Amino acid sequence: MELAYYSDYAVRLVNTEEPARGKDTLTSVEAVRDLFGGNQSAARRTTDADVTRFRSVRARLRSVFEAADADDETLAVDLLNSLLLEFPVSPQISGHDFRDDDGRPLWHMHLADHPSNATAGYAAIAAMGLAFHLTEYGVDRLGLCEAAPCRNAYLDTSTNRSRRYCSDRCATRANVAAYRARKRLEADRAESTGRADDSAQPTTASGERRPELRGR
């Protein structure tokens, strides 16, 4: 398993809130446990106190994405380093659930956390995963959706670094909005041109339009 895989932990947590829409789904112990996915042993450690602690970590992780989105590479790294210092992990070699043709474990790196609470465990894995993703692919691979008012976090894994939206739905919505905006602009320009043509026609002293002269 690639260590950058754990960066998805950060994305899942950040996207439990949509500030521009006033939405926040991180409101209960059950919501926090859902973030752990298949790691049910870690999820079971969650208590009511973790709801507030998770929100605090979420704000700090969003700040990393915001700095990256603003092309402030140094700030993004500094913010992430502060999380790594506060929530350390111990990389370990693991071989569970995988076997090669010879019946031996297929060894891979695993992030082992030793947390005092569920928040510390989740934050450690999320921060380390995000750090591996940043150093492996570049800080510009961390983004915030451009389909306002979404602003969900995403990790750009495209080959040409072209991703701008968190999902196909947001991409479609943004493209439709841009198309409609172009059509409105074209209509406004056409209307403005029509008014200009009308005002350019000669008028009599009384302001009436002069009849067009026709050849005899």
C-alpha cells in the first residue's frame, strides 16, 4: 500500500464541512466514526470529546489546502509540519492479508499510530499521508474546488496537473454556468450593438428619424 494513500483521510475530514454553504456533517460521534472507514478498531475509540477535537484538526488541514491553492508552498509545508510534530506516527513493515506465489507475506509499509485518543490517531495518519502526497507529487496537487460555492478539497492525480474540481458533478455544474454566462454576454453585446446602430441613424430637428433615401 502506498503511503500517499493515507492522504485520503485528510480529504475526507476536510470535506465534512462546506463553509460557504453553512454545512457541517461532523456533528456526532457516529459521523466521526464513519471517517475511519474499515478501521473499526480505531473508530471504537471515539468519544463525544473527539467531535470538537476533530473539528479543530479539520480547520488546520483545510488551511494546508488553502495555502496550496493560493500557491503559498512554504506556508502549506509549515502548517503540515506543525501537524506532523503534534501527531507523530511510527512507520512499520506489515505483511497482513497478502501472500505471494511462495506463500510468503507481501511486505509493505504501514503507518502505525499510538494515539492517546481517536483524534490523535486519525490526525497522525491524515497528516502523514498528506505529507507523502505533497512530497511525492508536489504542493500544486493539493487543491480546492473552483465550482463556487463548493470549495471541497481534492488531490490532483491527473497526468497533466489539470484538475480544478472535486467531482464530475462540480465540473459539469461549472461548465454549464460558464456556458450560460457566455450566452448572456453575447446577448448583451448584440443588444448593445443594436441600440448603437439605431442611435446612429440621422434624425430631423424634431428628433424624428429621417426616412431613408432611396434611389430613383
